Amino acid sequence: MKMASGKIVATFGLLALMAVTCNLAQAQRTSKAVVGQVDSSMDVVQKLQATADQAMAKINASTAEKAAMIKAVRTKNTDQTRAILLMNGFTPKQLEGAKIETIDRSTTVHLGESIKISVSCCPPTITITITS
């Protein structure tokens, strides 16, 4: 009888050890997938920010583009804002699914304002800020 109960305890112990091992392996796969997604998202944001920096320089250098962007931001016209971004270096794929936010921190109504374009993550958000 002692031998049979010992075998039963050993079997349960072995099953418990297998269950723990499977759970640890699953947790490890899940954490690696999450880390991979974060790395991928950060790469996307860095690439978008590089494009945003180029577009910002182009827009600030052109009086017409700057005036159009200021008007689009002030009227919160995201379709017009998106069109200006497309004309100044963004691709349709980069803007696909991206949220566009506009902020007017300007205290003047002249073209002395500057336009800043920044990008954040998850979902990709492009923020256009006008400052004096």
C-alpha cells in the first residue's frame, strides 16, 4: 500500500512540474512578443518623427505652406492638415491610421508663429502645434 501511494504522489508531483514548466514557457513567449511589438512601435515613431522634422522644416520655410497650415490648425481642419503633410514629405501609408491633433498656442495672428510637428506612439499620433 505504501508503495502504491508513493507512486501516486510521485505521479502528481510530475504532473504539477509539467504544468509549471508549460506555464513558464507560455509566459516567456508572450513577454517576448510584447517586447517585439514595443520595439517595432518605437521604430515606427522614430521614422515618423524623422519625416515630421523634414516636413516641419519645409513648412516653416515656405510662407504659403506656413499660412495654410496655420489656417488649418486654427480651424481644426484635419483633412487640410493631412493634405499639407502629404505635400511636405509624409506618405499616405505613414498617415494611414495616424491620429492628427492640432494645438494653437500662438498669441499673435501674424506669420511670426512657428510650427512644430511631433509624433507619439500607440496609436501613432501626429501633433501640430503653432507657437509665437
